[in-house]
Amino acid sequence: MSNTPHQLAEEFPEHAARMHALKMSDTHFAKLFEEYHDVNRAIHRAETDVEPVGDTHMETMRKQRVVLKDEIYGMLTKA
């Protein structure tokens, strides 16, 4: 089990400027960005036993993080 925080700035460092610009100009992106960080924080807290959760809930949160990350990446790389 990994307890790496998976911050978007670390996941996509080459898109840092675009992330900032989209957070300021695109409300949908800003909402996805915030949702990702909320889920990511919850996962990190569960992995570090600050707020433990069951395996099923952990799997659901991880899947949600992947879906959000994929959508965010798609928006970052859209021409």
C-alpha cells in the first residue's frame, strides 16, 4: 500500500501553468480539481490510518480519484 499523496502538481508538473490558468477561468475544471483533492486527501488520511476505512470504500475512493485524474488530464492536454 502506498501512502504517497498524489498531488496534481506532482503528477503533472509539465502542466502546472495550465492547471493554474484553468482553475481561474474554467469553473468545471476548478470543481474537478477540488473534488480530486478532496478524494485524494481522504485516501491519504485512510492510508496513513488517520481515518481508516474498509477495503471496499478505499477501492471506491481510488477508482473515483482515477476517473477525476483522467478527466483533468484530458482537459489539460486538450488543444
